[in-house]
Amino acid sequence: MEIMELLQTKRTYRRFDQSRPIPRQVVDDMMEAARLASCAGNKQPLRYLAVCSEELVEQIFPFTYWAAALTDAVGRPKEGSHPVMYWAVLCDRDAKDFGLGVDAGLAMDNIIAAAWYHGVGSCMMGNINRDKIREILSVDPSLEILYMIAFGYPAHRSTVVDPDAAGSLNYYMDEDENFYVPKRKASDFIEIK
């Protein structure tokens, strides 16, 4: 896959083929992508927990919240289309500094790109019940859960489209549960001097 194709098709996915597990080689590539991510001052403050156990993935699912621009009834994946893996993005409680959010964003994008290279879709999540997930995963009290990322082979399409005539950037679903994500033209917000 060429880089621009990867960037154009690496969208958020919220419906997965729950019957299709992610092979270990893909997980290994995701781990290497996390390791290679740039970070401020090369401090490497992030830790990760790859949750591959079907039982744990299903226990976590009720404590994740999906598609904030849609109602829960529409946005939440239905039985059979849940993710098959999560990654918890963690940091030491004392490691909070200015660059942490940037570090997490860079690392998550690396992990998601490595997954997408193999056709595995994802959804980054900040709207989660951290206390419940911490309990389910027995996360060490010295670590904080920053984000979760859901993974699986997509069971829908996610397509970039132009904003509507009114300029709305709200994403939406069609009757087949495919997602459409309006993106502005680069010339609308990037100036070259």
C-alpha cells in the first residue's frame, strides 16, 4: 500500500467482523510501530496493554462509548460487530508533562497505521470508563489509562466526502451502516507563502 493510499483509507471504523481474529504477526507489527513512535525528549513515557483475549475484550466493551455525533443506539456496534482487540495506552501517573498528549497521538497513529497496512481497522477512544476498564484489566495503580483503541477487520466502509452545501463537518451513516466523513479541502485551511 502506498503512503497516500494508506492515509486516504485509514479512517475510523466502528463495526468489525467479530468472527475474524487478528493474527499475531499483525500484533507484532503494531508493537514495533509503537516502539518506533517519536516522542518529546525521547522520554518514552507511554506503556501499552494489548488486550487480545476474547473474554476481556467483551468485558471491556460496555465501558466504551462510540460515535459521539450519533445516538448510542445508532453509533454503538451491535452484537457480532464488536472489536476483537483493544489496546490500552497508559502512562506513569508522574509522567504527565507538556508533550504527553502529542506523544500519545503520534504513537496511536503509528499503531493504527501498522494495523491498517494489514487491513485491520480501528477506533481511538477517549470517552471510556477508565475505572471499570482498570478493574477488568488489573492495571497497576501507578499507571493511568489515557486512551483505548478498538481493533478489528472492518464490517463497513468509511469514506471521506466533501462537506455539504452548508459546510457541515458532521460525520454520518447510511442505511447500510457505512460512515461518511466530511473533510475540508486543503486550500480552505492551509496557506502557502
